[in-house]
Amino acid sequence: MTDPDILTHKGGAAGTGPVLLIACGALAREVLAINRANGADHFTLRCLPAILHNTPEKIPEVVRNSIQQGRADGFTRIFILYADCGTGGLLDAVCAAEGVDRIAGPHCYSFFDGNETFAARGDEEMRAFYLTDFLVRQFDAFVWEPLGLDRHPDLREMYFGHYERLIYLAQTHDPDLDRIAEHCAGRLDLSYERRFTGYGDLAESLTQISK
């Protein structure tokens, strides 16, 4: 059985055999690391472009198409490695209609930190901007350039003036990433905090479906 605090939409098929993981590309490195640690060799990982997060309204239909393609390829066990990710519940509707599970949580910051832990912080972090390992590596491509800050740095105040600090939710201990993340905070004129989360609820959910 799966843990309702980790997974949502309990419609997926149970049992043993190959499992198709449909994941956000921003999670690829982490999913592979967890599966290696678990000795899980019955997963097939298919990643969708991480840049979809810039147009979250497109995520549900792309995921639906991937589920249907997975079934056409013979997979009967499919698991979705997306949180809601700004889809406003539309991804949940796709998962319910297709009878598959997804990892619980509103976004990856929450499930990396642990959904219960993240929710408990509440108002304390209302003015925090988060980065993960992936976003530290891809800060320019996923934050700086899409917001036009490379061309119009004066927009920084409009986008980030209401933030007070940048919190780097670190999945790994990497001094180079820590240095880059702190530099990113400086570029945004925010105070810097590093919080090691490891893989959080992502690891728990993959461990459960490995059993």
C-alpha cells in the first residue's frame, strides 16, 4: 500500500513488474540517484521538459499524452513524479481520469522539504524565494533569462522586491552549488540561507513503490 501523505489519487494498478515513471526533467538526477540507492531496476524513467514549468497550463495534457503512450508501450504500472506545479488542480484531474498516482504536494520545494514540514513553516517563509539543486545549476536558463533580467536588470525590484531571502533547499552536499546559490542570492539582492533537505518525500515515495 502507498502512504496517503506521499501519494495522491489512489487509482493506480498495484503489484509487481515494470513501472513507468513519468517525471519532470528537473527531477531526473535525483530520481536516478534514489533508484540506484534502492537497487530499483524495474523502473523506466521518462522525463518531460523541465521548461514546462514556465507554462504550467500545458503540463496536464503533456502528462496525459505520456500516460497514454506508456500504456500503448505495454506499461500497466505508471507513477507521476510531478507535484501540482501551478496547474491549479488540473493535473490531479488528469491523474484521477487516467487512474494513476502522483507524488503529493503543491511543488517540488514542498516535497523536498517534506510536505508536512513545509506547510508547518507557513507565514514564516512567505517572503522566501526557493532554489533546488536543479535550479541552482540552471538559474540563468530558468530564472534570470525568462524573467528578462539579463536584458532589463531594473525589473529585479518588480519581481523580487517583496522577497527578503533566498533559501537554497539542497538535495546534496556540494560546495560548488552552495557558492553558486549564494551568488544567486546576491544577484537578487536577497539574504541567503542554505537548508539541507536531501530528497525528502521524493525518496519516500520511490522507496514505497519499489517494495
